[in-house]
Amino acid sequence: MVQPATQLRVVDANPNVVRIAPALSASDEAKQAFFADAAGCIRANGLAILENVIPLDVIDTLLAHFKTTYDTHMRPGQKKLFRNFQDDPLRAQIPVAPVGAMANPMVFANPFVMPLVHEFIGKKVIIGEMGAVISHPGSKPQYIHRDSTFLFGGLPAELDLPPHSLNIVVPLMDVPFERGPTEYWPGSHKRTDSEAVTAQPPMRTPLKVGSVFMLDARLMHRGGPNQSDVVRPTLYIDYQRPWYLERSGYKDKPQVRVTPAMIAQLAPEHRSLFDWALHLNRADSVDEFLTRWAGRFKTRLVEPLMRRAGKKT
């Protein structure tokens, strides 16, 4: 049995997984050295924290976009409604659309991220999920998880396979310890003995705005508790091989929120990242539309109200 998250101590800082990206104007040799070093770190540890990757003005625009577009989730005090995708009512998880500030290629096709994605996933890649986790003051440690499970149940031969999904976590503000940076178990992407792995304390590293936390989707990790007095939004993007689709937990929300009009606004070379997901947002008949939205209404509103009523009785 996995040890409860609240009983685990945490090892602060792990500078061995931090890599500082060169300037965009740096030489090709400097960039290639950075990519090789970061790729080696990901292979060995299952993660790398890439600093100096997203310009600060892009992050500022993203944060303003979140405060207006997703204001329901960003406002404090919204404890129950719209929070049913996480087990903590103070932690919201929402799908995010490639519009406004999110349509900037520096966000979803970053020049320091995509070469690493191509290194591990290949040139043919999709964005299998794009969303945000918004942690409010007082939120507890997230449940321990892998973003994707092993493909073949963790057979010994499988541990030598490359990842089928590579994810990035993008903080929209500095995340010192009190704001709950991601906690992780280095090397757990190559281990199937989850109980033994999590019997050891996780590590955590403060995240700087403009950085990217890149991880093999098989890495065991969790979001840290937000012990500050600010709302902490974190963007996440999952890059996947086209044949792989994560199905767990998506019965009432699409992995990517996208429409044909959104895709038409993107550069042609970026459209294939998203156009695979159009069917997830479309209902081809009235019956399908009613069934889908009735299910979402039941999951988002009726079931939380029933659980709440049951607790009161």
C-alpha cells in the first residue's frame, strides 16, 4: 500500500535536475550542448527542470489570460463547484484551449521544449492533453501518481522502452517551497515497485517563473501543498505519440479544448498538434449532445450535491 502523502517528509531542493537554457540567440553548438545535457538528465532521473525557457512577458500575458478567461477557478472561495477532477476541493483542474495567450507557440511549441519532445517522442507528435491545475491557499499535497501507466503492465523488458508521453509543467509565477512545487521521486519512471519507491521521501525544487518542469509521464510525482496566501495556477501540456491516448479520468471533459476556428488561427505547422482532438469536442447528433452534457451535468453538479447531502445526514 502506498504510504499516505501526509505522512511523507520531503527533501528540499535537488539542483542536480536543473538545467539553464541558453539565450535564443546563442550558437547552435551551445543549444545542442544544452539539449544533450537535458536529455541525459531526463533519461537518468525521469525529469529535468529547464530554466530560462519561456520569456517573462509571455508568462505575464498568460497569467492575465488565466485571471480573465478562467476567473471562476482563479477566484478564492470557490471550494466545491467545478473542482471535481481533483480530490482536494481547493485544487481545480480544467482543460485549456489554444486561444489568446495560449495560442502563442512559445507556450505550446517552445523552441527549447520541442527538440527534447522530438528526441524522446519522435517528429510525429500530438498534444494529448492541455490544461491547468489551480491550487488555492490551504490546498493539501496532491495524490501520488504517474501521468501515464506502463504500457504492458510493467514487464521487465518494458523498462528499457522510451516514453510514450512526455509532459511539461509551466508555473505562471515563482513557486517557492511555501507555494508547493511539484514533488517527485527521481528514477521512478524506470521502476514498477510503486510502494517501495514512495516509501522514500520525495524531492522538490523551487520553480522560477519562465521555467519548465519536463517529465517522463511514467515518473511518480504529486503537486505540493499551497501553504501561501496566493492562488497558484500551473499550466500542463502532454506531448504524446499519435497512437497513444490517455483515457483515465476523461469521462466528462475533453483532454484538449479545441474547435476548427481555433486551429485555423494557428500556423499550418502547428495544426497537427491539435486537430486530432476535434472529435472530442463535437457531438454528431442531438442524442449524443444530450447524452454527453447530461453526463457532465450529473458528474459536475448532481453527484457533488448528493455527496454533500450524504455527509450532512
